[in-house]
Amino acid sequence: MSFDIITDSSCNLPEDMIEDFGLHILPLTFMVDGTQYQSYLKGEKTDLKQFYTMMREGKIITTSLPNLTDAEETMRQVLDAGQDILYIGFSSGLSGTYEAVDLLSRALAPDYPDRKIYTVDTLAASCGEGLLVWYAVQLRRQGKSIDEVRDWLEENKLHLAHWFTVDDLMFLFRGGRVSRTSAWAGTLLNIKPVMHMDNEGHLIPLEKVRGRRKSLNALVDHMEQTANHPIEDQKVFITHGDCIEDAEYVANLVRERFGVTDITINYVDPVIGAHSGPGTLALFFLAYER
């Protein structure tokens, strides 16, 4: 294994998977009541249920990029150990994280002329980013080179489908994703948005349905319409904003309709969750197009 994979905490992969894959995680940060927290700390469990409880209670959460001093330390440790680096980063359409780490990588390159430092803007978020990391690890385990893995990611990242819904439009309004009028009207009429990630890495509302259950069903409908075949052989991720029952409902639909067996469910991390809110539910898989 001649290269290490570095990603950031917005990939939303479970701790046991991070350990098994030997990933290096750059934690984004969030702030609650003047106190700053890291969204991922190796070996420590963030109480995400409590985080979403704070959001429901009206706490204002702000977010920021990874600490670049810490990121540089992580990257230098890998390079000093004689390993190349493949950084797989959070969508530049949603965050400045990728650009910041890409600039850092360029600044480090002259100090390590014999090492490769590659960066990939996934144009993805949550376990969309995480699923690309998952595939990168599988390719590395098959003996693929860093160049082959980087090229596969660039060729396939726009086939990584993200289908989202949220339970409370007011969080999207606070994050600038929908207008105040749309948020209030949607709340009064029990309208739930069905959203996806476009090819520029932006979260885009695609349709509106009335009622939570219909919005969950719509995610699976879009999977049926766009997923690569054979669907039953796919690796599927589902993330949720403290709504595990809804996540299990969607997972069961995917199993029943398509015969998929390899499904991983995990929380949406605090940095993404701060903008999408409690009740966020997202489904990720490979598709013919996003």
C-alpha cells in the first residue's frame, strides 16, 4: 500500500469503517453557544442525538473549515513516512474545505518532490463523499495505483447519486437554501422537498411532495429510475439527522424492491446537519447520472 487516503469528516463514514480502512480524517468544526467543537475526533464518540436535540431546542450552530495547521501536520506525517497522498474532499459547491486543502497540498509539494499528492473534489457530500471513499478503498485493496484510483474517482464522481429530503424547511432557509416564503408555505402545507446534488456539487430542490412518508418513498423511486444495474449488487449508504426509524424504513424499501443487501446507515455529521436540520434523510448509490 504505497499511498494513504485522507478525507474530511463530512464523509459521514462510521468509526469502525474509518478504522478498518486506515483513513485519515480532517475534522471540520462547529460552534454552539461560543464553544467550538470538532466534528470528528479519532476514538471519541460524538453524542449526535444530543446535537440534534440542541438544534430542536433552537440552539444556533455555526460551522467552519478544518484547522489547516492540523491538516498540514497530518499530511506531513504521511509524506514523511514515505507514503503518497490521495485527498478525497467535500464538495467545493458547498464548502471551502476542498479549495483550502488543495492549496495546502500545492504548498507542500515542493518539500516532497518524490511524493505524489493528489486531490479530488468529489462534488459530493455526506455519504455521497463517503461512498466515493469506500470505492477508493476497494480499488486500493485490489492493488490499484494512486493514479488509477484518482482517475476512477474523476471518471465516476458524477455518477454518485444523492437523494435527500428534510423534515423542517426552516433549517434550509437559515442555511440560505430556500426562501423564507417557501419555508413558511411548505411548513404550513406539510410540503417536503426532494433534493439531489447537481453536477456542480450544489444541493438542488427537484420536486415537492406532501407528507413525510411520500418524500421517503420518492427517494427510493429515484433510485429505481436512475441506479446502475445490477442494483442488487450495489453498496448503498443512508444517512439521517436523528431519525433512525425513517432510515430503517428506506433501507427496508431498498432491500424489498431491489434485493440490495449491503446497506450502511449512519448519522449526518454536525457540520452538514447544522444546515439541513433534524429529520434529514439521504440515500446514496451509483447511477447512470446524478
